[in-house]
Amino acid sequence: MNLQKNKGIPSKKGYYTSTISNNIFRYDSMTELAAMMIFDREKRNWIKNTKLRIPYIFEGKKRK
């Protein structure tokens, strides 16, 4: 899966209801929402873990 951040598209927060589990999950970015929707479309079981932090570098900035 290749999700890229598009400049000029604001990051939004909101809630998404999984079509697989009917659970409601909060998303913190449009990229996160897209991933949730892709997992549901592909009928993959998933869950959001808000305590998991993965460090990475994007455009020269350290992020989690």
C-alpha cells in the first residue's frame, strides 16, 4: 500500500465506522482515514492502537 501526503489538502479529524466490525474509530488525518477505508474494502480485520508510536522522518522532520 502506498499512501502519500498531498500538499494543499488539509488534515482533518473525525470518526469512521468500520464496515467490517461496525466499531467507531477516531482518525487523526486523511491518510489514516484512507487506510481504514482500504482495509475495510479489502475485508481485512484491523484495529486502531492509539498507544503505538512509530518514529519516522518525513521531509526532514522527525515524526511519530
